[in-house]
Amino acid sequence: MNDTGNTTSRQVQREAGKDSFSSDGALDPIRARAYHLFELRGRQPGHALDDWLQAEREYLRLQSWNQENKRNP
């Protein structure tokens, strides 16, 4: 993906979806969170990849926390 600063969220989703979490159902919550981050920034273009990666990190952190709490209630 060529990141010229004008990367669209659709391009990021297409690229991320290649090796992403779609098989475990994570794609929808990550997509929703990335869009929410975009809205929080005032819908400024050019940050789609940053939003997507932050959403993935948050998702993975939450999944890790949930797994830890299942093992140690």
C-alpha cells in the first residue's frame, strides 16, 4: 500500500484484511473502533492507518485482558 497521507479507511481495511483477524470475528469491532477514532479526530483525512493500528492494539489488549480474567477469576 502506498501511504501518501491520503490513505482511505477502505484501503487500510483491504490491506489489513489480508493477514488480519477476520477468521475470529475481530474485523468488525476493529473497524468500528477505527471509525470511532476517525470521528473523534473530527473526521480529518490522512490518519486511517494510525486509527486502524490503534484499534487493533486496543482489541488485542482487551482480548488479552479477557483471557487473563477467565484463567484467574
